[in-house]
Amino acid sequence: MNSCCSLQQNMNCYSTLGQNQDYRVLSVLNYGAFIADISGHYYIGSEYHEFQYDNLVVLREFRINLPLNATNIHLRVEIQDLFRGEYTLFTKDYDTADDNCFLLWGLSFAAQYKKIPCTSPGMLKEILPKGAIVPYGDYLNRCCCRCTNPCINPCTNPCFNNKYSCMKTNSKFDIERFNFYR
């Protein structure tokens, strides 16, 4: 389990994704003007598990926490297009669980994707190609560091007193739907 009982350990929790977690993240964030369908499967030992998310609309995230011992992971992302019908944008296969996050953007007839770091979406403007439209708001760039497990000593949140802290937001937007970080 993740342990953040000292300041140094706490800082490490935010800078090393996946290294101190009991799961790995598989995530797809839709910034495109289309509806996506997500499906896939994985194994834990010989036990087969499926996942599916239909109608992933713009500004929504699909996320699954994969157990560390998940193997033979398959991800398929399909796009619904009025003219072409449904088509496969991409598929990915992984032997073992690891953090894998993807961003979708574009239009239904010209959908694109890119693997991105599983970090704060405030970085998206640096990741996307020039000319891509990125929704903007202060809530996208807020620093929401969290410790996943309570400790004897309270976790130190380096962003709590920061003016961009999500703890101080009055935004009417749901920042969790942009959540690519742990």
C-alpha cells in the first residue's frame, strides 16, 4: 500500500506514479467532438475479466484500476461517426499491468489519440499538437496532491496552501472528470 507518513515519503508519492500503489491505471480521456466506446479485458491468473464503457462523451474519462498481477491486458477504443458508423481508433495490448493513459481529440471523422503521462491534465496544452482546441479553466491547472492512505501523522499536502489548491476552488465544474493523477 501507499504510505506517506513523512514529508519526504509524501513528496515521493506525488512524483513516482505507480511505484507505491497496489494497482495500475488504465485511462482514456475524451477531448474530442465525438462519442467513444471503450472495451477490453485482462486476466488475473487464469481468471478472465472484461471491462466496457459505452458512450464516453467529450470531457469525460474512463478509468480502471488494474491489479498489479493483471496480465494479457487488451484495450480497444472505438469512435461513433454518423457517416462511417463505428470504427476502431486504436487497440493496445500489454503483457503486464502498468500506468497507461490516453487522450482522444479531434472530430468523429478525424479522431486522433496519443498516449500521455498519467499526471495533471494542466499539461495537455504542452502534449497536444499545435492547433488542437483544449478546454481551459483554472480548475485544470490546480494542484490537487493527495495521499491515498491515512497515516499516523497527517499527510502533508504541498499544495494545500497554494493559491491554486483545489481545496480552495469555488468552481462549479467537476474537477474529478479531468483527473489523470492519483
